[in-house]
Amino acid sequence: MPHSALLTLSLLLVFAPVVLAEAVLTQKRPTVVYEGRSTIPAQPYYQRLRNQQPASARRLTPPAGASVQALEDRLPLQPDTLRIGTPALKTVNGLVRPLFIMGMDDVSLNWFQAAAEGLVAIGAKGIVVQATDKSAWLDLKERARATGIDLMLLEGDSIAEGYGVDSYPVVFVGPELAGQGAHE
């Protein structure tokens, strides 16, 4: 074996473990964008992609054991961390469309009735985080729609954690709208 080839081989044997170790140590761990109560594991979906069948054999069904059921069919809905409080306004940087959170309790419903015209004027969308029964929810949803406001049910604890609030009703607006004098 020529001297240069022997030198190259010995350098590879010496430095290869260092290079491999550095590559392993410098791999970045995945960034968790959000993890909360309503977060679901992605592993079943990745597993399904790995074991993907030809397009003709694929079924459009959720992974085994998964069940999808509309939130309105799982009422009552009661947040763990959010509580009924004094109506509030919170400025959120980067918020494109105003958003409000409410429940179906007396405080929220009275606030909503009084604030509906202003909510329509700013184009706010609503999230209901507390509801006791489906018929009352559907009635509220239809009354809101008649005034021009879209409501949806959502588990509120992830919102509370993400936006740093602990009570509702609350209206989230972007800095531009807050600068124009938006108020509760």
C-alpha cells in the first residue's frame, strides 16, 4: 500500500469517530411549538406515513383507537384553568382579526348582549369555552350569527395558556385596533 494511502487511512481511522460524535452531538432536538391539554400526539400519523400503502389501497380513516367527535356532542364543556371574571381587553401583537372568549354563564351572556354591536363593528370572531348543553349552545350560536358574529366551541385551557389569561369574557385585539381606542 502506498505511503499516502496509508496516511489517509490512518487519518480516517483517527478522526472519523470524532466527526461522527460531533455530528450526533450537534443534531438539533425538535422544537415544540405548543404543548398543552388539547395537544395530540403525532406518532400515529408518522407511523401511518412510514407504512403507507399504494394510493388505491389507502383508507380515509383515522389511526386505530382514534375517535373524532364534534365538541358540541361532548358537552358539557368546562375549562380547568379559565374562570368567569370581569370583562377585559388584551392587546396581542400580530393578531390579524379580533377574537373574544366567553362562556354561557350569566356574566358572559350579559356582556355579549351589551358588546355585540361593538364586536360586529370590529369584525371579531368568538370562542365559547364553557357550555352546559347542546340545545342552549346551538341557540346561542344562531342568535350570534343573526347579529353577524361567528361563534365556535373550543376547549379554552390551551387559549388561556397561550395568551396568558385566566378569566373570561376577554377580547383580544391587535395593537392597531387598541391604538384606535378599542375598549371593553
